[in-house]
Amino acid sequence: MAVALGTAERREWGTPPPENILWSQQASLPRLPVPDLGQTCVRYLRSVRPLLSDTQYEKTVAVVAAFAVGGKGEELQRRLLARRAAKHHTSWLAEWWNQRAYLTDRGPVVFFVSYFYSFKRLVALPPSPELLAGGRLQCTVAAAIVDAALTFKSKIDDGSLLPDKVGGAPQCMSAYPFLFNSCRIPAAPADTVAVHHVPPASAHMIVARRGRFYSVATHASSGERLSQHHLTAALLAVVSAADAAGNVNLSLGPLTGGDRDKWAAARATLCQSMTNREALWSVERAALMVCLDHQGPKESGETGAGDRARQMWHGDGVNRFYDKTLQFIVLPDGNAGFLGEHALADGAPTLRLCSELLPVARAALSAVSESTVSLLTPSGSSVKELVWEELVWEDLERVSDGIAAAKHLFAAEVKGHQTARVAVDGLGSDAIKQLGVAPDPFCQLAMQLAFFRMHGRVATTYEACATRRFLHGRTETIRSASIESAAFARGMAASLAPMQAYGLLRQAADEHRRYSAQCAQGMGIDRHMLGLKLSLEAGEAVPSIYTDDAFALSSTWELSTSHLPSENFESWGFGEVAREGFGTGYSCNKTESVFFVSCRVLPGSMWPHRAQAFALAIEEAMRDMVLLCRTARASSSKL
């Protein structure tokens, strides 16, 4: 049974009874607060100050004062407080955010909404010709990942998954039932989502190979889950069939990565056929998707990490279904990764999913020998109920123009994007803490300094902050560019004395931690300002605070950043937000900090490879900051 958007929202926004471990803390979660209007306005003015000239700032101060004191802001605040009181079972923001943050976006999800994880190698076996033949190594790794993912899913289904906690505080778990058996659905003017309840006897996954999609059972007709061995046999059979058939001429994959309105129109055309409706239904209700790419980067190890990251992020545009919430990508050499559709899956839940499944998969693969894998065949299972079939599509010629247009758009986006990965060895969380600075502020200040050195100005910066300590909370924006971070960047550029520059660094790091804590407590600027604006009634004029140049400037994110520490990833990332900006996913792990940078190619830029230039500038900034901290602390110890 499909759950349409309205039903899915009711399921998410309700508070399940604490009948099992998963929901045991849910009823105790506080609801997202509405910050004080005056405090938000003060914080807003502080956030825009380093971006504006004195004249611009004076104008913005007047605009904000008119809004906050005796102006429209007071009425909008009353409406927002009334909305919070009325939505006593959920968050005042949830409905607005789910729609406006992702589902109304009409651009390609693959470059501008989705995010990827590129896993560290799970298997020690070498990609020898014997293991590469027939996808043996690839299918062995894929089966281990799927088996571990299904174990995680079973914990969600039976309610035995332990609630997340951050600093001892329980986190909202409402996102987890939406990870599996879910899919984004194209529609105009806004997409919807579908979440399905699938009985074990008909549970399946979708496997993609050469642009062909296959439904592969994960359970027997009795409802019993198939073993990892049986999953491997089924995947081998799919690889054999797909490779014998060759690359598909027309595939739906490109449509899912194209313009959303065009994909919605194409889907409506396709759904005139019952065969196509059933095929789409199979994709949408599948537990997850596995993409067995038939080609991968030629370089291995660290030298191939950047190319692997791009393959996990967008692939070839054909062997994917970008609307699927969970896609695991496995390359012929056994390297693997994950692609997440963001509408239903923020980073924290999928990070936990991968953090739990990867050690399990790695342990299972450690017990597999080269001789065993080299003998695998598609018919190597004794189970008669292995069920797999290729999905059949009718009249794809009717949407062939749309497929061609989507392929052209995809190729243009691939060509128009640059990426770079840099791993700063020896400078992880352990080493940074020894410098007297918290790891995340240190990394954020390094990016601020790197941008300042490249462009000679402060960057408007977004850092994602989870608000899951609140019922149905998702994220808030940490405005990392501050008065203090700007002073630090300028001080470094002016070659201030180490003690003075170190003082500015500490002040900037302290300010970052302070505002980050406020955001985690639901006291950030951006969600509150959004709520006030959405509280306007039809026909009411938009207050001048939203049309002031400072508002557009301060919310055009030249640096879109997010921090997910994981010892299991060799990198992770996403696309840029502003056309001339950078997207930067980073992990400050114990012994290294890894940054993945994405950006558009800008003709005429002084940097032929902007992403590489920024990545190297981040590393240089971090090294310089280490030297600064050590020099200043050594000098201080002598006083």
C-alpha cells in the first residue's frame, strides 16, 4: 500500500506510543521553539555586519528596527506563536520545511539536492581478473552491504533500534521509517513522496546494471529473509543477464536526473500504460536500490579517491534512479558508496545507517576467501525461490525526446562541475584539540581563511546544524561568517603577530561554538525568518527586511558546508548552492580531516580548476593555523 504525501506527513508528525525501544523517548522530546523576535534581529544584524559597508549596514539597521519595533514583525511573530500553539503534536516548521526545502525545487536532484558517501574499501581481496569476471567480487560486496542494510531495516520495523543521542539528549527518530521502501515522486508544481508498507513475502530491492532495472527478492515467499549467499547468487544472475543483453537503448535513469517538471510530464505519459505503472510501482516500493556499475575509475587507492567520489555522486546518469531514497553503488573492483535523496533523508539518519552496516559488511567480507569468490556462479544457489526479473517498459519512444534532453542536461552538468578531494593527514580531531580549539570551528575557520585568501573578502557561509533534539526537528543554518571570523581572516592576511592572531582565532572559534549551540537549541536566524515570512497572508506586502539587499546577500551561500565525521568514509559531499560558490562536505576524523569540494566551472576565472584551488587553500590554511597555534602557545608558556 502506498502512502501518499498527506498520509506520510501524518505518520511523521504523529508521536507513536512508547511501546518499543525505537519510540521510547519520542514523547519526551520538546517542541521546536519560536525564538524571541528582538534576539533574532540582533543576531541577524551581527551576521550581516562583516558582509556590508558602513553605509549599507546603517541602512539595514534602520530596516530591521522598523520591522522589529512597532512594525510588521510583531504581528508576524504573534501569528507564528499561534501556529506553534496550534501544532501541539509536531513542529511549527515541519510542514513548511518538507515542502519548501526540497520538493518545490525544479532543478536536477542529483547535482543540487542529493548527497553521497564514498566508503573506504570494505574487502581486502584484490580485483584480480578471476574475481572481476562475471561481477564476482562486485556481487559479493553488494550482497554483504544489502544483508547488513536489511538487518538495520529489521530493527526499524520491529522497533528495536536504539534512539539516537547527542550529548546524552535523545534525538527525534521520526526520519527512520522513511528511509526504506520510499521514493520521491515528480509532480508539478511540487514533488511528493511515497512511503510503502511491504509485507516480507513480497519484499524486494531494485538492482541496476547497464541502465536496466531488475526486481530482486530479498525474502522467500514464506517471509524468511534470504541469506547473503543467496543474495550473491541472485546478483550474479542479474549481472549475467544484463551483460548478455548489453547497454539499454532507452532508460528512465536520465529522466530522474533531469528537470523535475519535464520528468513529471514524462512520468504521466508513461503511466498511461499499466505495464509502466507496475514497473514504477516496483521501483518506488523497493526497500532500496543497488547500482552495479559495469565500469569504474581505473586508478585505485588514494589516487582514485576523487574519481570514485564523482561516480558515487552522479555516476553516468543512466544506471541510477535518482528519486530513490537509498541507493548503494558498487563498482567492479569492489569499491562501494551511497547516494541519498535528501527530501526524506538528512545526513544524520543515513550516517547512522552506514555506520552500523559497514562494520557488519566488512566483517562478513573478511571471512570470504579468494578461492571461494572465484568459484561463484549465477546458479550457485540451492534455493529454488530466488526470484528476479527485469522490469519491462512500454513505449519509451514516446518520451525519447525527454530522455535525450535529460541526457544532454546531465552531460552539461557533469562537464560544468569541478570537484576536488583533499585529505589533511595528521590533522584530525585529536591533533586539533591539542591546539586548544574545537575541531569543527577550526575547520570552519580554515575554510573562511581559504576563501578570504582567494577572493579578498568574507564568504557568506552555511553550515548545517541538526535540530533533532526537538520533535520532528531537522536542521538550522549556522551562519559561520561572523564579525570575529572576518577579523581573524583579515588578521592573518595582515600578518599580525602570532599572539594577536591566535587571540583572534580563539575569539572566532568561541563565537562559532556559541552560535552553533544557539542553533542546536532552535534559536537560529534562518528558520525563524522563514517562518515569519511564511506567516504573511495572501495579498500582504512583503516587509522591507526581506527585500533589503543585505537579506539576499547574507542568504546566498557562497560556501555551503556540512560536517559528518566518519572513519568509514574516504569522502562525502554534495553540490554547490550559489552559482559561483562551493559545496564542501568534510569529515574531521581522529587522525585526518577530509574535504570534498564541488563547484561550477566559471569561464574567465583566474583559477582554471577552482575546486582544486579551494581545496588546496583549505589545506594550506589548516597548516598555517596549526603553526600559528603552536607558535603562540609556545610563546605564552615562556611568559
